[in-house]
Amino acid sequence: MSQASKPKADEMRPEYDIRGGVRGKYYERYQQGTNVVLLEPDVAAVFRDSESVNRALRMLIDLARGQVNDA
């Protein structure tokens, strides 16, 4: 690579400029913990938000626990 084609060390793409960033903006949310789950399109069509997914999963957990306790 010739000297003319090398990028200068102080050049940065505009999209990488983080001067307007806020330190610690998501700190509290990060501390709470996060689990990202990808839903298949047919499931996402039924469960539009995390609240409905959580409600359905809690019902399933209760049902499963009842099955285990009955056995």
C-alpha cells in the first residue's frame, strides 16, 4: 500500500462520531439484566408485546408445575 492511499490516523467516518453520546445512559437498565429472545413470525403475530408473552409463559409454568405435583 502506498503512502498516498493510506488513510490518515486522525480521520474518522462521521457515523463513528460519538461526541454527542451520554455516558451511563443505559447503566441502570443494564444492571437489571436483559434477555433477548427472537420469536418466529407466526408466534410474534399472536404475542405483540413482552407483557403478553410473559403472561402466557407464566400460565404455562403454572400448568407444568401442576402436572409435576399431580404425578
